[in-house]
Amino acid sequence: MKILFIGSRLFDDVAWYTKQLGIETIITESNENAVNLDLADKHYIVPRGMEEPLNIAIKEDVDAVIPLIGIDPPLVDVGRMKDTLEEENGIPVIAAGYSTALLAANKYETKKELSKNNISTPYFNKLDEPYDFDNIQKQLPLVFKTPEGQGGSGVKIALSKEDIVEFTSGKDNIFTEEFVEGIEISVEVLRWKEQSVALAPIYKGDTTLEGTHPLAKIKQAPLNIRGIDNISHNNEIRQLAEKLADLVGVEGTMDIDILHDSNSNNDYVIELNTRPSGTRYMTASATNIYPLCQLVDMAMGNWSAKKVESDIKEYHACELPVGDFPEDKKIPEFKVFSGDNSYVVHGPQHYQRVTIRADSREKLNNITYDIVNDYATSNNINFN
């Protein structure tokens, strides 16, 4: 079995798994100084874009292609490449096709599609020039977005007329979204050969008027919201995720962003992302299902949604931004949890995060306390 991976940054998430399975691996990467190149059996440095990866997939006669791209802009080109390789060369590409990627890449068109299918999404409105700043100001706070925004880029929570003027300056493709006070949730869904399975909903923190980036927040699982039946609610979110995956016909993995309104207890879908999720370590921690390794199983032709469902475990999990993990604390060699009570460190230097799993809330608290205490000691921080 030979698999071509596009992009090396996330390859260490799956390198251990491919070696375990005896799979020959090839990476294409546009940055010659990128990390993880040495983990593959072979790599190619190529120009940006999908033309060279497509040619290399054919030249190397690979059995499948897995794009490991964590940002939105290249995903539409990935979709084009998938359609070409599968239709003309019979090489499966474990990713969303062109039409699905195109929809997900345009946040405004995504919201229109959600509304058309009676799926709750915060009220939104396209702005046309000339902008009526005084009228818009009366509706604040509002979330201002551009269709191609991702992870805080192209997004601003406007609290004043000055915020509106600043965001709209030089832009002509803007829409607004109602600000929902509540909780941010992500859920990953896997889909292949018309089979879908959603994984654990992940708590990503409360919504804030400051627009705090998700990477700066503490994540937790299982999702636990006061005052509601959480078992039922988690199941409802998973069912919604599977419905959305089937609706847009995604393949591979999709990350769905949801807002839970603390006042109404309603859930609102805000984005569909056809790429590996930023919560994938939390998903692995909480369920013991590694999303990117599942893509390898799809490539091998032995993936089953029913099997994934039966393999899901239930752990308590959390993820902390630590900057730099304490040097005297052992960092696991591979991005895999070593047992029921363990942790994984991930992310680049100065932006590291630690994801912890435990088989009880008490053990999770104890492991977290030890890590936070070590971090405070190594950085001369006094919490008293």
C-alpha cells in the first residue's frame, strides 16, 4: 500500500499509524524547511497548488491520496484534484470534492444553504454599498464577516461605529451575523462511501465580545451544559452533524462549528469546514478515535462507520494552551495517548497545547493540576 500525503505539518498525527500498518508514505510540500518531512519514506518539494501533487500521484502510482491541509484557501483546488484523479485515474482522494469544498469555503453561501434546508443558523444579512453606518450601529453588537474568513481571520465583533468603519474599509463583500451569547462547540464527522459517523461534541469556551481566538481558550469534553439533559443534547448534536455531512456530500472529515444560545438553549450552525479540525486531539482524547488515522483506513478500503461507532470510548478530556511545555516534563514521542490517564503535547514552539484524558473527572483534575503547577514553577508564576 502506497499513500501520498499533501502537506507535512500534520503528518506526525498519522506517521506512527502508517508505520504500524507497513504503509509506504510519500509527502508533497511547498516549504523545503517544513517539519515532519523526515517521517515519510519519500518527499517532494513542489510549487504551491495541486498540479504537482496530482502529477506525482500518477507518476508514483499511489493507491490513494490524503490531503493534510489545515487552512481553507487550498481546499477548493484539492476538490478539483480529487474529481480529476478519481474520475480519470481511479485514485481515491480522501477529501471533499469540488462542489462541497466550494460551498464550505464561502461562509455566506454556506449559511444560505443551511437556511434553505431549515437548519438553524444565526440571523445574517449581506451588506451592500453604500453602507448605512448609522442604521447598522443601532443593531450592535454584530459579527462582521467576509465569505472566505477562517479561524478569526475576516471576522470582527463590532461594538461601535468605529469598528464598523474599520472593518468595511476597502472591502465590498461583507455580511453580518447576529451575535449569540453562549457556548462555542465543534464536532467532527467522518464520511466515506455514503457512511457517516459523528464524534464527540467539544466545548471550546464561551462566546466573547472580544472575539477571543479558540486557540486561547480551554477546551473540554464531554460537553456539559448546566440545566439541560446533556446525554440527549450530545446525541442531538451528533445526529445534526451526520445530517449535515450527508446533505453536502462531504468525504473524509468535516469540522462543524456550532453556537449554543445560553438564553434559548437553541443550537445554531455557523460553519462547515472540509479540513482536519483544530479539535482533533480533543476528539481523540475523548473518544479514542483518531480522525486523521481514520482517513488512512478509508484509503485502505476497510473503513466502516458502524465499526467506528462501536469503537468509541468515553473519556473526560481537556486541552490547555501552555505556550512552552515544561522542559523537565516528559513529552510523548508520538501523538497518541498511552493509556486511560495520559496526555499529548502538540503545536509549534511557544504555541504548544497539552491535551489530557482520564477515565474519571477526579483523575482529569489531578493530572491537569500537576501540569499547571509544573508550568507555573518553570515560568516563575505564583497563583496564590
